[in-house]
Amino acid sequence: MADAAAVFRSMSRRAVQSRDLVVAFFLIFTLIVMIVPLNPALMDFLLSINITFSLVLLLTTVYASKPLDLSVFPSLLLMATLYRLSLNIATTRLILGNAKVAGELAAGKIVAVFATFVAGETGTGAQAIAIGATIFVIIVVIQFVVVTKGATRISEVAARFALDAMPGHQMAIDADLNAGLIDENQARQRRDELRRQTDFYGSMDGASKFVRGDAIAGIIITLVNILVGFIIGRVLYDMDWAQAASVFTRLTIGDGLVSQIPALLVSVAAGLLVTRSSSQDNLGTEVVTQLFSQRKALAFASLLISGLGVAGIWLPFPVIPLLTIGAACGLGWHLMGKAAAVQEAEGAEEAEGREAEAAAGREPERVEKLLHVDPMSLEVGYGLVPLVDTGRGGGLLGRVQMIRRQIAVDLGFVVPPIRIRDDIRLEANDYVISIQGSPVARGTAVPDRYLAMDPGTVSEPIEGIETTEPAFGLPAVWIEEQQRSEAERRGYTVVDAESVIATHLTEVIKKYAPDLLTREEVRRLLDNLRERAGQLVQDVVPDLLNVADVQKVLQKLLRERVSIRNLETVLEVLADYGRRTKDPEILTEYARNALARWICNEYAEGDTIYAVTMDPRLEEHIQQGIEHTEGGSFLTLPPAEVQRILEAVSRELGTLLQAGHQAVMLTSPQIRAHVKRMTEASIPLLAVLSYNEVLPEYKVESVGMVRLTE
């Protein structure tokens, strides 16, 4: 006995491990059913499986909380349709080839039951046939015209809206990721769910067509079976017309009913699934909760139905059913009232508890205060507090005010107030810079020392505490005050601790400026511009674009450290090209062209821009790798090829930087944005300009050309 149990457990484990073979076996078996003649008893078993599968699929759909819980439904829909059609072929073979011998049991007991019990046995044989045929036609019409057509339309619309909304959802995910609200794994999960949702509705749109085709095929198969049955009955079996109609027509209608009723269940399941929105509960719970959420509706229904029941004493209304339903509605109204009273009592007890706490001098804590997140903050260890305390000679607060003014001049927007506070969890001389409550940078500063940085011109090293400058990553040394003159003589750049923190803070603001430019800040910038260019602002917002569209363009400019101080010029560009396209990538490129003078002045040395260029063949290759979709354009080059391009860019930039010039690269306008996006992770300070952004009065001197070596 124990050995048998062990063998059973072993077989169960193997079956679970081999569950991926079930679908393959099912498809092969379906093809066998179409080809090989079957016994009527086996046909009953297969038809029972079809009915059971349809019922399980319908109930599974009811208990799904969101469509993606059953993301495999489109494939199941196709498999169910294929299986049902194979059964139609098998039953047709049995009916036409076995009716003379087995009579009404030619295709099995299930078909016979549907041919007699569902169609009805009252009246003459012709009447039963007419009733069965009518029921069959009604079921097909309900499935084809009502359920399947509606589900197909919903799937089509949902797929279209999902595709249209995908870029916005992706940008929202990227924004949450950049703001630190989610981590990389959560962002990956959201993108995967978004992709699965779009694929699901697209697949459902196509799979619904199979259900419509199945309904049409059911009608055609039924008509063909009836016609061929008449011919076979008359010619081969020598039946009269009445006998042929009684045998073949009844069996054919029974076959149609036994296949179309499961098909109707599957169609209803498809409709329920595509009309579901994401929620925490299943369909049954939500229907009951939301439908009976209003007591007044039950009260009015009870009065109306009961009134009709009473009127049935004088009018030909059914009294007992109406009074029973009216009483049930009244009972529901009463029970809901008792539940509401219990909730009110619990709420009153909680309110009394809060009043008691307030009377005892303990006011309830306002938890909402904890939800506030500072746009930007600087936490310092207790050793750096003297740099912040103005009473002890600290000047960091004044430096922060100067930084905000300088950023307003350089980048064109007002940095939100930076909250500075001490944090006992940090080491004495450590500090942390946070954006939207998430740390983005950290460093160390020694208040009573100076930081000596090596810019690459040091003739002789100096003794001190070795470290790395936090803003630019330069090798540095913390030295005593009396070593300052000697360090400067040896070629070091020497700054105090306040300057170290201020410089690091400035670079962090420039790097994360797009995240600091919130929608509310953009609204304030537009309101400020409206005072002197009101009509221009009106032409763009809200007549042409919304604040979110303007924000995306400004954020993309700031991401490449292009000043938006000349906001009027940017809005003029949006007014000119906003009717042609709403793509923020394209609008940003137009805005950069309009800001070409500022860009040239930022990167030119005198009247010359020293830069590296790109081999025209490489530019053409990159342009061929750009794929344009409704959600924007993307670079589809293989990662290994992108890495080779980055290595080639780094080699040429080394020559440019060694000559003492800024990191600038010139490309064609068609690929500029994609080259910047490709290089910003590994070479963030590289400025990528297009030839359209270089004004005629500026000369370009190419220091090197980026090309791929064979």
C-alpha cells in the first residue's frame, strides 16, 4: 500500500513538472478528433469536457480582479474555438454516417438530450424541430450580434486607448523613477505590466474575431448537415421526407445547441473580462457592494413593486411574486439601515475618544503633516553645524541664497527653497543632498581644513588627508590652513569647506534641474511671462498645448543644461510648431535651434567652437538604426555596437580635453538627440550640438572625428 502511494506521488510530481506538455497534447488531440472516427460514448465524454471547460472559464473570469489575472485568455479563446469546431466535425461524421443504425443516439446521449429535452417534446415532431431550430437561431443571434460584437468593439477600443496612452504611462514611470518614488525593480515591473496590458487588449481584439467566425461556422455547419442529411436519408437510407427530417434535423439541431451553448458561455466570459477594470475585489463582490450601496434605491423599489402587487387585486398583475419581491427589497433596506447605524456608532465612539484626548491636553496628532516632502534638502552631520549657524560665523546659508540666484540667471528657473537641517544619523563631517525626499548625492567636508584639488597641473604632492572632490570626482587632499600657500604654489586649487558643499550643491541642482521644474513651477513661470507677453502665453497655453506639454519641453532643455531663461523665445517656437506636432522630442529640437545663439555662446571660445565630429558613414548608420513609432523614436542598435561607438567617442574626447577645450561633439540634426541619449549615461558632461545650432558667425574647428575601426 505504501509503495502504491509512493508511486502515485511520484507520478503526480512528474505530471506537475510536465504541465507544459498539456497544451501541445491538447492541440494534437484536437487534430486527431477532426480526422479519426469516434465512438458515440467517447463523443459524450469529449462534449462533457467542452461544457465543463466553458463553465470553468466563465467562473474564473468572474473571480478575476483585473484582466491581466487571466492574460492567457486570448489563447484559451482560440483553443476553445478550435476544440469546439473539431467536435462539430466529429459529431457531423457520426450523425451522417451512423443515424440509420443508432437512430437518435448516433452522436451520443448528450446530442440526443439536447435534440429532445432542450428543443422540447411537446406537440408533433415538426413542432419540436421548429422549437429546437428557433432556440438554436436565438442563441446564435445573441452570441454573434450582442455578446461577441460588443466584446470585439470593447477590445478594439481598449487596445487603441492602451497604445495611445502607453507613452504617457512610460513617462510617468520614468518620472517616478527619477524622483526616487520607485526603484529600478518597481519601474521594471510597471513597464512589464504596461506592456502586458497593451499586448492583452491587442490579442483580445484579434481573438474575438475567431468567436465571430465560430458563430458563422456553426450556422453554416447546421444548414449543411440538414441539407446533406435529407439527401442521405432519401437516397442512401430510403427514408421519406418526414422521417429524414425527424432524424437528421433533430440531431443536427441538438449538435448545434450542444456546441453553441458552451460557445455562448465563452463569449460572455470574454465580454466580462474586457469590461473589467483593475480593482482589489472580484466581480461578484463589487457587483453586490456597488449595486446595493444606496438604501433609497431599495426603498423606492420596495414601494413601487409592492404597490403593483396590491394593484394586482383589481388588475391582472401577479400578486404573490410582486409582493414577495417588494418585501425582499424592504428587508434589504432595513438590514442596510442597521449596518449604517452600527458604523455611525463606531464612528461616534472614535470621535468621543478623540474628544477625551483633547480634553486631557493630548490633541490627536495630525498625521497629514508627515506626508509633506521637501523639494530639496541638505542634511549635515553635527560637525558641519558651525558652517550653517550664522551666529558662529557660518556662511553656508548665504551661499545657498547666492546659488539660487545664480541658477535663476544661468538656467532660467527659481530653485525651490532648500531646507537645511542636522541629522544625528550621519557621521560628524558628512552631508547628504536629497531631491523629493530621496538622497541623490553625499560627501564629506572638514570645517577646519581646506580642500586642495589636483586639476592636473600639480608639480609635487602635498601631505594631508587624501579624498575625492565630491562634485567633479577630482583627486584631492584635506590640508591645514598653514599649508594653503604651499599647496597653491605647487599647482593645487584650494577651497574651504563651505565652497566644497556649495559647489557640490550647485552641480546637483544643475543635474537634477528637470526634476525640480515641477508643473506648478512652470505655471508660475508662465504667469510671470503673461505680464509682458500675455497674448503669446494665451496662444500656447491653453489654446495649443497644456502646461504638462510645456513642462516636458522645458525639462528636456534643462536635462542638457540649456537655459530656459528666454522663455518667450521657447513659447514662440511652441506657438509656431505646436499645431504640427505634440511630440516633445521634436519640439525640443526646434526650441534648441531658436536658442542657438545662447548655445554657441555657452560652448564657444571666442568665436570658435572646438569639437569632435562624427564620420558621415557612422551618422548614416545611426540614422538607419532609429525606429519611429507612435510613442516616439528609439535607437535600436545592438548593445555591443553602442559600446563600440561610446569607446570611439571617448578616445576622440580625450584629445579634445587634453587640449584644454570643453567636451563638445557636432552631429547632424537627425541624430543629435539620439546620440545625446546614447552618451549621457557614460559621458554625462558631453554637449552634443547639431550643425543647425551653430550660427554663421562662429567657426568650427574639428579636433577629431569619431569613426568605428574595423
